[in-house]
Amino acid sequence: KMSLKGTFGHLPYNNPKNKTVKMKLLDKKIFYKIFGWDEKKKIATIFLHHLIDGNYRNGKRKIFKDNYTWAHETIEAIKKNNKINWIVKQHPSEYYYQSKFNFSPHVKEIEKKYPHIRLCPKDLDDATIKKFTDIAITSHGTSGVEFPAYGIPAICVEDSFFTDVKCASQAKDLKHYKQLLGKAHKMTKISKQKIEKA
């Protein structure tokens, strides 16, 4: 199966800057306790894109004009859905390149009012994220094919290199995308056929 490095990486791992933070691998109960979440609720992870990364990599965008608009509208939409826990994960290059603007401060503000939404700690090990993500959300990133390869459903928005594989739930339009987000808590493990496609 494909490595999840694409989802969490895209960084020069041999650079000394990346060795300063020891990544944490957490037990499920501790993970839920850190966020103060109900263990009975599923977890959806939103994998943000770098704001200038690949806007038109797979042709014209169909729903959102850019990565910023997708991220902003997605975060706005999940405020209303507390039937599931939401993790918002920054693209790792945001931390590495110290972008002047990213969504971390925005999500930290939202956390105060919406306890079902949390910013993913940057020192959380990739294996922990994979282990406790029940649904992966992306605009057009590799998590939309990587997580289905492990049986974890994914929601995608824009066209990607794997759109025709049909291993993820593809949003047809804005209304459909919001419906998919609203019903994310009902999503279950995907079929063996989709896993094999992924």
C-alpha cells in the first residue's frame, strides 16, 4: 500500500530543522482526553493545502476558486456539525516555510466557541493521525486516495490525479459538498473494491 508520506510530508526530511521536534505517538484514550472529546464520536481530519500549492494542478477548479476559499468555507461549514469531532491539520510546509498567513490562528480562535473543532498539534505523529481518522477531507490532495487505501473514507472537492479511480466521495457542487460534510458522521469503512482501487 502507498505510504502516507504524501499526506503529511512534501518536506526535505533530511534538513536539520525537521529534527528539532520529537513527534508524539498517542494512545486513543489519551488522544481523546487531550481534546476533551467524547470517544463515541468519530473523527474527521481536514487536510489543509498550502495556500499557494497546486491551485490548477488538475485543470480548472469546479467549486472553489482557490485553496484559501475551500479551507475557509469548509471550516465555516463544520461549525454546525458537532455530531463528529473535527481535526484541522495544517499542511506541513506552512510550519517549515513559516508562511506569513495560515489558518492556525483562525482555528485556535474557533476552538474557544466550538469544542468539536481542534487544530492538530504539529508534533502529533502521522501514525496517530492515521489511526484515529475515521474520515479524511481534502480539496484535491493525496489524502483522498491514501486513506481509502486503508479502508478510511475520504471526501474530495476538486479534480485530482485519482478522481477517475472513484475511491473517494467526490463533491458535485457546493451544496453536495456541504451535504457530505453534514453526513460525515454516518460514513463507514469503504468497500474492498474501493480499497483495491485506491
